[in-house]
Amino acid sequence: MGWTDWQQVEGEGLDFEEILYDKKHHDGLGGGIARVTMNLPDKFNAMAISMVDEMFRAFYDANHDPSIGVIIVAGAGKHFGVGGDVVWERWGLREAFYNRYPHNRLIRGSRKPVMAVVQGYCLGGHNHMAYCCDFTIAVDNAKFGQAGPKVSSPADGFFVPYLTKVVGAKKAREMWMLCRRYPAEQALQMGLVNTVVSADEIWNEVDRWCEELLEKSPGCLEILKASFDQEMDGYTEMGILSSQHYPDWFDMPEGKEGGAAFTEKRKPEFWRIRRDEADARRKLIEEYESKGGE
């Protein structure tokens, strides 16, 4: 006795366009696993609110299915994902995506353990979604990293400082501020992933991890997950951008420049904007002084 074949989940509210949702069960152990696959491979599985909304419905179903013990998050095609859809974000919806409906809340709010299965690029929002999962299994071609400051897309909330719990404060700041990319083996050494295997072996490895989890008391695993996730409650879920510090970031020149440069395939000119702002302030001061300070 072993695993059944994957079966697509169907039913009211479970028709999807941007994700795939299926389940399989283990005949010997009695429990099963649900798999949520981001399914926009032509766009490297870039996320918008529409995808997160579909993921929410799949997570809701998996969490309320008593036969499911583990939820898997995967990406279709060659890559796990490259974060938010930059073209979509330029239309002024970026703040709504991160503040109204952060995808990491799906992981944090899940009653069942969540496992990220990562291949290829795992960048930006996909990277912090993966490290917020309870487990991360990586293919040896995976590359992890953040990209926000490169495209003037800041992030705030619990998932930024939470990385310090995963890899330590110095590495966390390095990853977020320098936007370096880390190959799978280095990610393993950092503690960013649990294990690394070949592409041919990835789903066999996932099955082995899930079998170990399904052997355990599902109620105890739910309590343990909630206990581990409880420490996130000490962090502000969404703070800096929605407070007095940078309330208009996405309407400011620097906030717009990164996305525009990415779309136009050029290097962003962040410091030109800072120089222009400094020149404008200097001219105002000179005009003020030329009028005798009136």
C-alpha cells in the first residue's frame, strides 16, 4: 500500500485559472496531502491579487478537509516564482496587494504544516513565502533571494524580521538589503531550506517527508505549528509603509522608478532622483535668501 495518484480537486468555488489544486492520499497511513501549484509558468509564476485569491480558496479547502495532513506549495514550469507581477504593480495596486491581502498570511494562518517545493528562481515574494513555510525542499538548481530595493519595491511587516529567526540577523539583512542570490547548497548551509535533491528525485523526497509527517498525530502537529508561528505575533504584520513614515511611497518618484526601469529594461536611476530633489531644495533656499528671507 502507498500513495494514490494525484486527483484534481473540483467543487463550488474551486475552479481556478492561475493555480492548480490537487490531492492524494496514503493508503497505509490513512491521511493525505494537498498541493497548491502556482500555474503561470510563462510569467515565472509572478503573483497578483488574483492568484493569491485562488490560493486562499485552495488553502481554505485543505485546512477544512480532515483527511489532509500537509499542504504543499509548488510552482509550475522551471521556476517556483519571481515575486509580484511588476507590470501589474505599476498600476498602483502594489500597496493593496501587500497591505490588504499578504500571501504569507496563508502560511501563517494555516492549521496544517505547509511545505514549499522549490525549483529554479525563488525570488521576492516567493522567497519570503517559502521561508515562512514550515519546511522547504529544494531542487539543486534553485536560487533564492530578494529583489525589492533593486526595483524600488519595499516590504514591511512580520516576514522581514522573521527571516532573522531562519538564517540569523546578519544574513537576513544581507539578503534583503544587498539582493544577492543564493544557490540551493548555500541556502541549505544558511538554514534557508531543509534539504536539497535533484530534479528527478524531488517528488520522491517530498513523499518521504510527508509520510513521516502523516505518521504523527495530526492534532499535535497543528498545535506545534501554531506554537512556532506564535512568535510571529510579536512582529507588526504591516507597519512602516502604512504608517506616517512612507505613506506615499508608491506615488513618489523613487517609488515609481524601479518598476519603470524594470519594464523599460534599463538600470534604475535612483540617485539621479535624489540629486534632482537636492537641486530643487537648493534653488528654493536660494530664492528665499535672495528675497531677504521673506
